[in-house]
Amino acid sequence: MAHPPLTASTTLIRYILERRLAGETLTASDGYALIAAKGDDLTAVLSAAKRLNDDARPNKRVTYSRKLFIPLTNLCRDRCGYCTFVHAPNEPGAHTMTPDEVLNVARKGAALGCKEALFSLGDHPEWQYSQMKDTLKNLGYNSTPEYVAAMCKLVLEETGILPHTNCGLLDRDELESVSAYNVSMGLMLENVSPRLQERGGPHFGVVSKAPELRIEMLSLAGQMGVAMTTGILIGIGERLDERVDSLLAIRDVQERYGNIQEIIIQNFRAKPDTRMRRAHEPATEDMLQTLATARLLMGSEMNIQAPPNLNEDYASYLQTGMNDWGGVSPLTADFINPEASWPQLVTLRENTAKAGYELHERLALYPEYVTSDKWPLPEPIALRVGELAGPDGYVKGELEQW
């Protein structure tokens, strides 16, 4: 059967993929070509990305973390154009959890075998709302990061679940305080484009989403030896080249500090009662293009994650070189995307197996960070990681139910 003649585009794509598979680091212009690939070109990009991942992971494992979600407070100093998580103090549903509420959820999660407590909350709401200052004062704390650190310590000591916190921008002192009781931390870059902060954009008036400040904190965490999760959010008005620029900004931090343990490629979901309620959601092909491009730009060693609850066709992601499903909970909802329920573990395992991979549980700290002596952990965290992880860094005695 004759093959179709090579077009200029196809020739370029094949040249880029050959260089990547030969071990060459790709450039921004390479990324711009890859992320725009369609048809046969996209098929070739997916195949190369999958090969890059499979060659580096002959155990054919795709990982997940068994977690519980602790939305410590849904108040925030900012509000993005797509967010339903954040509330103002006087809005219905506004809530800051008490220590008793935190511990109640954590104990239920521990009973279900959860190893990760994902603390998620708004960025410094006390800087915007006097009500939050009063709440913190009544709880005995001066700032939201101080309260976060105390609740992470509480959960760790009382239940043995390892905290992983996403709480926005932190300065050095705040990061030091919170990271003392976290096995890893998270800060989504989302996108480096300053256009998204212009009037009409999703980050208009949102100080905490300034790209330079997010890169600065990811770098600070690297200097302090804190393993970080970050990533990009696609479909919020960015161009394809801006996705590539964002991935390369993350790659730059990783090359300098080595603390980026995973990159999340997350698809935007339109929600009622937000400024972006009528915006178009990314198609599955969008996710496939971006996931594969991320693998090829970041190389074989980086962990690439995509959430399985935000697209019914999530199993197709396994053709892109991604290797992680992120945190999946048997107990709590995804409070950032409450309309999207988690898949049952048995279903996730079956879909992963159909693609030729084995689903395997990890901690909120990836196995290569668990086993590396380059990433010393605070003593109480290290002791618990040693109890939960086997010599290979994965969870030992993984539970099958749920």
C-alpha cells in the first residue's frame, strides 16, 4: 500500500521526532510544531511520545495517589474567571474548616487507606477580608499559612496521612513553615502569558496568578529542597504557543533545581455562575496534543499527569506518554471540579490495563524522590514515608477495594 507523499509539515514533524528519540532536547520552535500537529502528524507525535515514556518505564506502571481532599477554606484574596471553589465571606457556602472538621475527614480517609491529604484553599484570604482575620484570630492563628501548617501537623500526627498542600503564593518563611509538615507541595503555573491578566481574561485583576510570581515560588521551593507539583490549565484563552512557553518555563525550573516532580496537564471545564461559563472546553484531541508535546519537551524522566475525572475519554490519554492519574479519592469530591466525580478504582485499573499498563499506587511524593538521597525530608515526614513505601519507593501493601 503506497504511503501518502510527505508534506513540508510532515517532514518537519518527523525530523523533530527523530531528534527527540535520539536524545536531543527540543526547542520552543519544535514545541510549536508538535502541539499544532493534526492527522498523520499527530499520530506520529503520539507514537513517539508513548515510546519515549515506555522505554523509560519498562515496568509499564501508571500511577495514582489514594487521597482525601481537605478544602481548608474556600475564601481567597482573588477570583479567577473560571472558579466556583472560591466564595466571598457573606456568600452561601463560604466556609473555613475547624480543626475538628479537618480531623474528622482525615480519620475517615485513613480508614479507607488514604495516604495523601490534599489541602486546597484560597490564597491569603485574610489580606482581602477582615472576616477571615477574625476567623483566624478565633482559631488562635495570625495568618492562613500558619493555620495550614498547624492543620497539616495535626493530620500527620493524628492519622499518619501525608499532607500535600496547594495554598497559593508563599514567601520563604511561610514556605518553610508549611513544608515542614508536607511530603510535597503544589502550585499550578497555569500559563505564562501576560495576556490572560488583561481585561476580559481569566486572570484579570488576579494578583496571585502573575506568572513571574509563580515561577519565583517554584524556584524558591527548589532552592529550599521542596518537591513540587505544577502544571498548566488548557482552554482558558491561551494560544498553543503559549502552552509550549509555559511548559518550557517549568522545564527551566526543573533544569536549575530538580524539584518539579510532576507536570499536570488539566483541561478547563466551564461552570455556571462564572465569567467563563460560555467558554468552549478543550476537546480530547487538544489534551492528546498537549500531553504528547509535554512528554516530548520534558523528556522521559518527568512524570506527566492528567486527571481522569474531567473527560469521559480519559483512557485515550494513555497513548500520549503520560504516566500518572494524580490523586483519586474513595471519600471526598474534587472540590475544584465538583461536577466531575472520580472514577471507581476498579474502572481506572481496568481502563489502564486495556491500554497495556499496570495501575500502581504511589505516595504524594514520587518513588524516585522517595528513594533519592538528594531530597531529605523533615524527620516526621521521613519516618512515615519509610513506613508506607517499599524499597522501590511505591506504596507497599496496596489495597484493592473501592
